Amino acid sequence: MNPSGSSGPELHPLRAVFANFSRRNERLVEYMDDPGADEAALFRTYAQFTVINRLLSRWRTVYKRYIRPLGKDGNTVTVLDIGFGGGDILRDLDRWAKQDGFRLRISAIEPDERSHRYVRQFEWPDTISFHHTTLEDVCKRGDVYDVTLTNHVLHHLPGEALPGFLHAVDRVTGRVALMNDLRRSRMAYILFLLSMGPWFRTSFAIPDGLMSIRRSYRRNELVRLTPAGWDVRPLHPFRLLAVKTR
């Protein structure tokens, strides 16, 4: 399961089934995070995440519960996506909002230039814009959005960095912040390996997904690290949603 052909941190995912899941393994480095990763394999990963996210990430549920009510009067809702990756979730959110009779104006930020090269291959609705910048830069500008969101970003952060990140998210959030991520579980690891492993062998999706599970937080861990005012809610199966509302 090493599509790049290079050595990596997690060459034997079957062995990891028997690893210690009681603690996060922050030492694992996902192939996508390697600046020297094969770009063709990376782009295939972004494309395959479109399928995986639709099956597993539960954004339709999150949208209905937290975002759709903000547009009930037909008003435009501003959204900041922090770390957009391949951008697939944004296209879905934009479509759902239009079907429900309102508009999202989405600004998506990502410091990795490779993500920008990927999304520039496609046509996007004029309601979605991509920016090569960081959350820190957004904070400095003083921009505020109705909704801020991330997908699979929290598990990339070491525990000591997470409170500061969420404080920064809070500064740019006008109404609701939605941090959607994995919940660490041996069962989640096994099910992901068995159900997705046979289908996505030409990218980093499977090895990185498995490492993401081992790097992810459990609810009690995330509760301890989130600043006051944040609520960590289970999003079944095997997911967590950190929410801050105003």
C-alpha cells in the first residue's frame, strides 16, 4: 500500500491492527504531508477522497443541522474552509444550499500549493474561491465568516497546538464553527481497511486514511484540549464534531 514506491512510516497496515489504540500516534507522517510525495498519486488521492468523504464524512448531516438553518430566509451565508484539500466538500455544500434556495459564498484557504494546482484543473461555481494563504493571515486581516469549517484537519495537529488553532478559528467565526474529524478506534481502522482497501490502491488514500485514524483523537481527549465554549459531539460512526456556536 505504498503507491509512491518509496519507503514510508507505515508499510504494514495489517500489523497496525494489533497496535495500541489507547493513545494517539503523532509520530506517523502521512504520505500526503511529504513535500516530495509523487504528485500524480497525490492528485489521485484528492479525486478518490471525493468518494470516501461522501460515504464516510457525514457532511450532509452536518449541513442540514448547522448550515441550512442559517439560510432559511434566503440570505447568503459566508463560509471559510480551512485546509480545503481537493475541494470536493465545498462543491457538495454549494449544491445543497442552492437546492435549498439560498447561497453560500465560500472562501477556501490552503497553504499547500499542490492543492491549488489540483483545483485549478476544474471549473468551479463563482460562489467558491480558493486562496493560497493561512488561518493566521485571515486573523490578521480581521475577516469574519458566518461559518468556519474543517474536514480532517484536527488530527494533523499535535495536542499542544490544538487550543491555539481553535482560538484562531473562533476569532474568524461569526455564527458557527464546525471541525469534523475522525474518532480513533481499532474497529474503525479494521472496517476502513477491509471496506476501502481493495478499491483505492493507486493513491495515498488507504495508507494515509489508516494513519489518520491512529493519529485522531478520542472524545475525552478532544474535550480536554478544546477551549471553553466548544462542544465535542459524536458523529456516528467513528467521527467527532467540535462545534462552537454564537
